[in-house]
Amino acid sequence: MAKVTKKEKRRLTLFVMVFIFIIAFMCVNIFPDWLKIMANNKEKTVLETEYEDLLNTEEALKAEVEKLKNPEYVERYAKEKFLYTKPNEIIIRKTDND
């Protein structure tokens, strides 16, 4: 085996130290960005869930609008919800007493 000279040892040591410094520098610079990416992924998940909920709400509201276009439905809804009556009409409510 060939002998390794002091000059080669110093050069190898310097190379290893520079390499470690570069790796450490890259890690220090990348870590905050990685944290931001993870936070954005969590926020994205929350926003996607909220978006799905809003789409479901929109569908329900569109269905309700279609129902409200029917005069019979509006009349029945007003009678049940607000106890509205036509002139000379009486509403009798049945209650369950258990």
C-alpha cells in the first residue's frame, strides 16, 4: 500500500470539512422551507375539506331554491314553519304527549 503524505491528509481533511459545511448549510437553508411546505399541506387539507362542505351546502341550497319555485311547497312550508293561514282557515296542531 502506498503511504499517504501529510499534504494529502490535509487536502482530504479540508475536502471533508468543506463537504460537511456545504451539507450543513444546505440543511439550514432548506429546513424552514420544508416546515412551510408541511404547514401549507395541512392548510390545503383543511381548505379542501371546507371546500367540499361548501359544495354540499351549495347543492342543498340549490335544491331548496328549486323547491321554493313550487307554490304548493311554499304554501305548505309557510303553514308549517310560520303558522300562516288563508282567510277563514284553521290550523290544528297535534302534539305527542308521551
